[in-house]
Amino acid sequence: MNPHVFTLLAEATADKPIDPFVINLVIFVLAIALGVEVITKVPSTLHTPLMSGSNAISGITIVGALLASFSGTFWAFGVVLGFLAVVFATFNVVGGYVVTNRMLEMFKGKDSK
Amino acid sequence: MLNMIYTTQPTLTLALTTKDWLGLAYLLAAVLFYLGLKMLSKVTTARRGNLVSALGMLVAIAATFFQISGGETISLIWIVIAILIGGGAGLVLAVRVPMTGMPEMIALLNGCGGIASLLVASGDYLRKSDVQLVGLDWNTLLAIGLATLIGGLTFTGSLIAYAKLAGSKLIPDAPVQFAGQKALIAVLGLGSLALAGVLVAQPGAWYVLLMVAALSLILGVLLVIGIGGADMPVVIALLNSYSGIAAAMAGFVLNNSALIITGALVGASGIILTNIMCKAMNRSLMNVLFGGVGGAVAGGKGAADQGQARSFSIEDAGIILDAARSVIIVPGYGMAVAQAQHAVKELGQQLESRSIDVKYAIHPVAGRMPGHMNVLLAEADIPYEQLQDLEQINPQFEQADVALVIGANDVTNPAARHDTASPIYGMPILDVDKARTVFVIKRSMNPGFAGIQNELYFKENTGMIFGDAKKVVSELSAELSAS
């Protein structure tokens, strides 16, 4: 057997908290499974709003952008990148939600006429 | 060593409970996103779903602001300025873009998400390089590399897709391919992955990250430029997925569960759409990405050996439509180009007023993005119940008196069913040729996107009506109302 496996086992049995990376990986995999489950049920009629809507959601990078653009040493290059990240991510979020709403507004059935 | 690093983090000691609350707020946001996506699966709840999801975003942003508040005010002012610029631009574009411009808009949004992830990851790397780079885990470094790579190629890939969809003169709609393109893509792709590995081994090597970023931008261009315009539904769905995965990678960098969950949801959504689009064309993803279908392909049968297509006048077509009991309208990209959706709606009403049954047949890859036709017809106020997908509508063509094809081509080519030599053989098509009469509105006899002539046009029950889709459809309505 690979010695690494033993090392891992030894670490797990010791009084050591789980590496956040492992927890993150668990979350990631479960979220993908959940995503597949939900999205499969979306009818083809709604594929475009689904794309723009999920696109707006992927603008969640704004959270990272906000965290990155905030720093004590302000004029550091990293913070400038953060500033740009906030601009793009906000564009993504606002544009995505508004355009999705505009589209969904138009989808009407026979009853709503 | 590790302990030292942790104790130098200023917030950790006093803010433990605050951090927990923040984690819960992010969880709430993620749940709201999930519910929002779930509600998007029904037309009746979709709009509320979008609002629920937007509420989730508000929660996440508010929590983040709470986290950074109390910091330097200068920094906060700049953040507000950034939000105003990005939000203002997004709002203006989103309100102004016409429904026909939706594919470009979505490509642009994808690109912005991608570049944001790249900037977040590399910005975070630069910030940490001041403080504590040596203590960074291998997985954080790897995530930084991957977020940069995926974010970068999503950005330039989306820009190319945007240019193609917007009909820019700079980038042709047809695939641009050159010798060794695939090999170059493979080398660049593997090379940038290897560089991400180098970054893990040498955390301080910032120039390696710079190289990853540069390669990713080139990769994005190369990947999309070789793909033809009609394959854009697949490309947009795939880029959508990439933007989600990039966000998830940024989440790994920042150790933020909201980003990870959300990125994964979006990534899954994009992959599923990509898969649906590929199946609808009976092609593998590899074939779409590297096949270069849609150029001036010389292959395929010419018009000559298939006999003569019959041209119909508006008057003759009007008489046949007037006598029909059921009509199935088949819209395609040509309807979008001619912006004929409102004219189509009028024609539909005109037919219905004569108690003719009207349905719309929507092929999954009709248009330039998933669901393109549905959005356009919805804009024209056509009830979504009348729109039927491939499986629903195909058995109904046999009973239909008229199939009216408006600007659709390859998705109606019967060769896909029987001609094993045809490049589109095996692709699920709309069986329009089974209707008693088929009318095809088309500008000329030019072959469709796949570069092949459509044998539908030479069938004896097919009549061609040449002209601009909008003009012809309006004239048909006028003809009907006059008779």
C-alpha cells in the first residue's frame, strides 16, 4: 500500500480537525449533484432565462471581489485587481438579473391574456 | 510555523462568532440560489425564482460588506465607485438590449464572470504574497492557478463568441482554422496546467501565475475562433459552465462556501445545457469544439442533382394556408435575423381567426443559444403552450396540412434520417416533410450552415417562398386578411 494512505489515516485518527480543503471539496461535489438534479427539470422553453439567471448567480464572485478589493495597504496592485473584479462582477450580477427578469416577464400563458 | 501565521491574522481571535454568523449568512444565500433555480423549472414560478435568487445575492453581498466594514474608508469608497460603474453599465445594457441581441448579451455576461474570477484569484495571490505566501496550502495555490486559467479562457472565449454573435466584421461567423490549431490548443492547455503545478511547488513565483493568465487568454481565443456561428448554442452553454467553475475555484482560494456552492450549481447547469445541445445535433462535444463545422465546406450534394425546387407566390401560398385546418410554424435563426417574430405572431393570429390550429415547432438548437426561439416568440406575446419541442411535435406533422418553415434549414433536412453520407446524419430533426404541404421561407437557395443543400427543398410537397422572412410573413398575413 501507498505510505501516504497510512499517513492520512494516522492524521485522521489523531485529534486534528479536518482540513478545510476537504470540507470544501465535499461541499463542491454535493453542490454539483444538487445542481444536476435541479437543472435537469428545467424545460427547454426556459433554457435562455436559465442561462442568464444562473449566469447572474455566478456573479457571486462579487463576494470574493469585495474581499479582495479591501485591504489595509490600499494602493497595492492586488487591490487594483480587486477593484476591477468588483466592476466586472457587479456588471455580471446586475446585468444578469435584470435581463433575466425582462425575459421572464414576457413568458405568458394563454390564461394571463 | 503554522501557528505563527494564524496568530498574525488580525480578525481571527475576536471574530470567531462573527465568522460563524457570516458562514450561516452565506449558507442562506446558497439555499436561496438553489430555491431560485428550482423555481426556474416552471414558467409560472420562474420570475419569482429569479427574484428569490437575487435576494440570495443581496444577502451574500450584505454579509460581505459587514465583513469588510470598519476597515479603511478610502477602500470602501472605491468599492462603492466600482459597484456604481459595474452596476450602472450592467443595468443600462440589460434594459436596452433587444431580445434579438440576447445571445451576445449572455456571452458578454459570461465573460465578465470569468474575468472577475481571474482577477479575484490573482488579486488574492498578490495580497497574500505581501504577507504570508510561504504558509499557503498547495490546494489554495492550485485553486489560484485553476481559477486564473478557467476565468481567463472564459473571458476571451466569451469575447470571441460575442463578436461572432454580434456579426462583427473583425471576427467571421465561420470557423477560423489553421494547420496545427488543435496541437497548439493541446500544448497551451497542458502547458498552463503544468504551470499551475509549478506555482504549487514554488509559491513565490508570481511570474508563473502571470504566464498562466497570459496562456489562458490566448487559449480562450483559440478555442472559440475555430467554431462556427450555428454551433454557438453549445459554446455559450459551455462558457456558462466555465464561468461557474471559475467562481467555485475562486471559492476554494478564499475558503468561501457561498462561492463554492454557487459556482458548482452554475457549472452543473452549464454542463447539462451543453450536453442537451450536443445531443440535439447528434455530435460529441469534441466534434463541436474541434470539428470546425460550418465553413465553406465543399462537400455535400449540389442543387443540380436533386432536381428543381418549386417557387411559390404569396397568392398561391395564401390560398393553401387559407384552406388548411392545422399549420405548424417552424422558426429558425432566419426569423431572428429578420426580426420577424412579431410578423409571425400576426400571421398566427390571422390563421387562428379562421379557426386554423396553429402550433410552433422548436428545435433545441434553432437559433444561436439554448431557448433562443422561445424568447423571441415570447417577446411577440405568443403563449408558451403553443410552443412545442421536438418530441412533442414530431408525431403531429403527419396530421398537419401545412408546415411553414421560417428561416430554419439544417434542422429540417430529411437527409439526417437516411443519408449516411450526410454530415448531419443522425441528428434529430423536425419531420416537416411529413406534413401535407411544406412552405419554406428563405432568401435564396444558398445552403445552410452545415454547407449542405437541404433535400427538403426538392420534395414534391415543398414550395419555396423566396424573400426576407419578415416581409414574406407580413405579406402572407395581408393576403389572408384580404381573401
